[in-house]
Amino acid sequence: VTAEGGTTLAAKPAGSGTTYETLLVTTEDDITTIKLNRPAKKNAITTEMYNDIIAALEQAAKDDSVITVITGAGDFYCSGNDLSNFTKIPEGGVDEMAKQGGDLLRKYVKAYIDFPKPLVAVVNGPAVGISVTVLGLFDLVYATDRATFHTPFSQLGQSAEGCSSYTFPKIMGSAKASEMLLFNKKLTAAQACGLGLVTEVFPDSSFQSEVWSRLKAYAKLPPNSLALSKQLIRSMEKDRLHAVNNAEVERLMERWTSDECFNAVMSFFQAKAKL
Amino acid sequence: VTAEGGTTLAAKPAGSGTTYETLLVTTEDDITTIKLNRPAKKNAITTEMYNDIIAALEQAAKDDSVITVITGAGDFYCSGNDLSNFTKIPEGGVDEMAKQGGDLLRKYVKAYIDFPKPLVAVVNGPAVGISVTVLGLFDLVYATDRATFHTPFSQLGQSAEGCSSYTFPKIMGSAKASEMLLFNKKLTAAQACGLGLVTEVFPDSSFQSEVWSRLKAYAKLPPNSLALSKQLIRSMEKDRLHAVNNAEVERLMERWTSDECFNAVMSFFQAKAKL
Amino acid sequence: VTAEGGTTLAAKPAGSGTTYETLLVTTEDDITTIKLNRPAKKNAITTEMYNDIIAALEQAAKDDSVITVITGAGDFYCSGNDLSNFTKIPEGGVDEMAKQGGDLLRKYVKAYIDFPKPLVAVVNGPAVGISVTVLGLFDLVYATDRATFHTPFSQLGQSAEGCSSYTFPKIMGSAKASEMLLFNKKLTAAQACGLGLVTEVFPDSSFQSEVWSRLKAYAKLPPNSLALSKQLIRSMEKDRLHAVNNAEVERLMERWTSDECFNAVMSFFQAKAKL
């Protein structure tokens, strides 16, 4: 499950992993870092990139690192699902597109649910859509004070994924979660931290240095104890999370073939074209 | 399931619904508003009013509106269960009263659990008892800074309902929930917001204008996406909520026939009579 | 199930219970107080003390008191598991030690899960390890502003217990819980209160007087209503809590026999010896 085949792997220098078109993956100081690397597109996730992230997570699960980090290149953390994914209609039409999209999404979220080591989000800028909803599946979420958190699903005629329909009400209660998941409320980093979605917020000027010095210290802790403790915490609700993931994907596949969603996404592209 | 029969419905002008003795129900801008309308009694809920609210929710579930709002007329949101309900002993005695009360309560809370669209509480003043406990079943809770939240169950020898024995610990943790549900702690609006029971607090002077302009904007979002997203979130725990409702009602029926509860309610009426 | 046999009990003056080597147990104003009483050792919990606390909780469950309080003598609330417990290797070796330790821990946490009355922690100073993790099983947690909350499991090659792997993510969300349970983050009282682990924080100078006057008032509420309401809230997740307790103990028994844990505990003793 590598992007460029096993020979590439063997040719790599120590301390780095497989190379991906859309990601920068490195291992240093017992930390594997998966950096989303389409800064010109605000790290929007294409179909290829979903597959790359799944592969990178599978590799990180097996390597010798203690902690795995996901972060973004450039000013954005991640602008969510690349809506151009909706414009590549396969031979089977919209139904086939929904099926393929659903299968990929299910597999993508599953990779987070099943991830066996501490998983840390280093949120270096604004986060949108699925890059926000999966945060409930991370163990730590550090954010720059420039970060924002936005899940505009209903605006696009869609519905929540990434297990957020379960994790967000659990983390912040339904009165707060619904304003995000139903009504597109955008949170500041401080608000997201107050609600428990974010572990801690740092001033942007010292964000990278503070976060990485802390993570390097954490990565020196007994690795089995960390991994087994994380699995213990996650095991309490793993079956539940898989069931939630399946239910969310079912709902979204129905949404993607609805007129309501089609019209909402079309409006989005038209508004964008006018700019 | 209407208060005055189907013919009344047909005779109504557009934009309004069935008429009720104890409620004002209107539909405007894709929002159905159920206003508790016994301001002289601080909107305390009588047996008739429980039935009216159940009927109004069933009607709102089926009408064309996108969002449903519950609010109160006058200075109070709702002072909870009208304790005069306890003074109308039916022919079967206290046991029969407990049975009838339990059946009604179960049906009342069920109407909230099963409500299929976004449900919003516009808390225009103090809220007491069951008007507080069902808040965990709403999707948004907006409160004026004049609002307070009080559930004095143990003081009356009773126990929690409205699924609060499950939703409150989930929203705020058991250390905070128990002080409300066991020890009658009254919260300010700001405290309730900090704990996640309330979505946002507004200054009383601008409360109505700010809340309604926001709700009108929300009601223009794709309606199926909103309803299906809400159902998705709720579906994760629907069976659980029904089980909790049943357990709470069982416990309360036992409480209502206990000497402890009888004495506590008598003390309440005596203290009131002395004022 | 008393520490010194039934005859001791009969000889006690009214208002006090069984005597224990490691605890002070008193009943006054309808409140039974279990005070950890090894102040010279910061109330670290020895094997004997685990058994004493279990016995004291079983007794408090049956006595006439309305509320049960756990607190500490001296400046500390409790420094957690007495690590000298690990130095008393029984005849069967490390495996037997792990088995006996696991059985005791399971029984200890079970006593909290099954406790039938309102249980209050009066946290009079720093709290460490298992004295922190079981807080999710209390109904109220009052803390002096001198208190801190620290669970350094991974530092010692161990893993979370006291049902904290379930209750902490439920109370504060996984992004906050993991920093405590995986990465040894120490919280101030104010931070623990903000996250919902603590009900309320008081200035140290007025801590005892404010807390006890409040508890005395609470203890005058209808006792059945309090106990039954607490049981109602707890019943929603009792099976879950027992399953979590079992899973945590299994994991810890494995940890205790691991080289990683052995080396981490040895390092702890060596660092201590150097002071």
C-alpha cells in the first residue's frame, strides 16, 4: 500500500518514508509527520490524496515512531473535501460516483478509527469540513490562534461525516455541536478549545516551536504504554465508531444523489466563478 | 391529533396552525413557533398543556416549516410542572394518579426524542423543572441573560426526567450534572452556557431581534439536509433515550406514591400559602 | 466486612464507625466522612488502605447517613498508589503480584461504581493517580485552589484505571483527556473545574467552612430521593463501567509484568533516592 512501490521505499534515506504526490511524510525524533502538501489549493483533499493519507497512516501504524502527526503545508491546515471531486462523473453516472465516494470515505475514516498509536493534529491554519470532523478521532489537537473550524455541510446540501455526528455531541453537547454541524457556525481556535475540540491554542508566532518541543518530549515516553493506553481509551467505543461511520456514509451517499445537494454545490461553483 | 378537530385546521388563515387553549402556535418564515401561553402562571404546564404541546409538536413535525421553536409568553420561559396537577386525585387514588401522570410524561418526552426537524428553545426568562430537563433533547438553546435554569427535584422528593439523567452527565459531566439534578443548584444563563446546556446567551435588550434574525437565516438552508442531519445525530442514541425515558418515568411513578414526596410537596404548598 | 470485627463495632460510641489503621471514619450531621489518614506519606494508598477504603465504603452504604465524603488528612488529598506496593513480591513472583494487585484494584473501583448514595470528594490538596481517576465516579467534587490533578501513568510505564479511560473522555472530550491520561499533564484546580472534572473550586482559606456548610444543607434533603436519583443517573452506564473496570485491570496486569513498566518504576525509585 505505497504510492510508488516497494523499490522506492528501499531507496529512501533513514528517517523518511514513502514519497507521495500530495503529502510530505517524514520520521524524526520518533515522530512520523504526515504533511498535507497542496498549499496552492489550501490542502483540499482530492481522491488521490484520500488514498495517500490512508496509505501513510497504514505505514505510520507499522513504523518505529511513537507519535504520528498530521499537519498542513502553507497557511491553511486543510480546506476539506476538494469539490472538484464532484465534477469527475464516472461511467456509471452520479450513482456510481456516490458509491465510489462512499467507499473511499468509509475507508478514510476507518483509518483514523483503527489507528493504533497516539495521533496528533498540528492545526497550522484554518480547517474546513472533513479535516475538522475527524478531529474527534485524534488524541491531541494543537492549534495556532489563526486557526478556524468550519463544517458547512447543510450549506452544500450534505451531512456530517468523520464520526462527528457522534463525537461532537459527546465532546461539547448537542446544543453546541448542532450549531456547527447543522447551521455552519465557524469557530475560532479559542472557541474550539473552550468546547474541548482543541487541546490547546498557541500564539501563531511561537506555535511551531512550542508544539514541536512538547511533542518531542512526549515521544520519549514509554512507547508501549502510550500505544496500549490509547487503544484502551479507544476500545471503549470502537464498535460504536465503526457503526457511526457506516451510518454517516450511507446518509451522504443518499445526499450526493439528491437534487438538493446538486443545486447547492452548483450554486457554490457559480458564486465562486463570479469572484 | 389536534386540539379542536380537523375542521378548525381547514378554516385557518395561511401561516398559522391549530388553536390551543394554552399555546400560541404560528408558522412564519419557514419557522413554526410554539409559545407557552399561561404567562399569569409563569407558563406552568398543566395536564391539558402537556397534551397540547404533544399535539403541536406532532403537527409541526408534519407541516412545511424547516425549524420548530419553543418559547414562552411573558417574563418566564416556563416554571415547570404545574404542582396543582398533584391535587387532582382521580377515582383510583394516588396510584391511579401516578399511573396517568407517568403515561403522560412518557408520551411528552417521547415527542421530543422523536421530533424529526431542528428544534430550538428560545429561553426568554427563568426555566424550571421539566422545561430545563428536556433541553438536552433540543438542537439549539438560545437564552436571554435574564434566564435561570433550576431543577429542584430532590427538594420535592422527586427525581429527574426529560432524559436529563442521561443527557446532563453527557453534556457537562457528572460532577456538574449532579449538583443540578440531585442538589437543586440554580444556574445563571452564563453558567448554563459554559456547561454546554445553552448554545449562546444574549443581552435581554436585543435577545428577540438577534435570535430571530439568526433563526430566519438558518431556516433558508436546504431543509432535507437539515432534517436528515438532525436525525443522523439523534439516531446514534435514540434507543438509549427511549430506555432512559422509561426508566425515569418508572422511578417517578414510585416517587409520586411515596410518603417522602407527599410530605415534600405538602411543605411546598404550606410555605407558599404563608406568603 | 469490617477491619477489626463486629465486636469493635458494638463498642463504638454513637456517631462514629469502625476504626481503621489508615482511615478516620466518622458520621455526623447525616454525613459519613472517610478521611485518608497517612499524612506523613501524603495519604499514598497501601494494600491495607485499599482494603480499608473498600470496607468503609461498604459500611457507609449501609449506615443511616445521607451523603458520604472522602477527603485527606494533612496538606495532600492523596498521592495515589503507594509505589512500595510494587516492592513486596509474593511467593509466586511478579505474575502473582500482578494477579493479586489486579484483583484488589478491580474490587476497589467496583466499590465506587456500586456505591448507592451521593458520594462527594472534598479535595483538600494535590491529588495523584488513582485518587484522580476515580473522581469520574463521584457525584460532587469540591476542591481547594491549592489542589492539583495529576495522572502520570505513561511516565511509569502503566495505563489508566478507575474507569478514567471511559469517564474522562466523556467528561472533557478526548483531546483534553488524552493529555492527562497519556501525556501526564498536571491540571490546576481551576483547569480541572473548567473541564468538568471538579464541581467547584474554593479559596483555601475558606475551603473547609464553605464546603461543609453546603454539605450539611444538602444532607437535609429527602434521603430516598437523593439516593434513588443518584442510582438512576448511574444505572444508565453501570454495566459499561464494570466492563471498563475489567478491561483496565486486564491491561494493567499485563503492564505490571512488562520490562517497560519495571524499568520506568526502577528509574522512579533511583531518581527519588538521589534527592
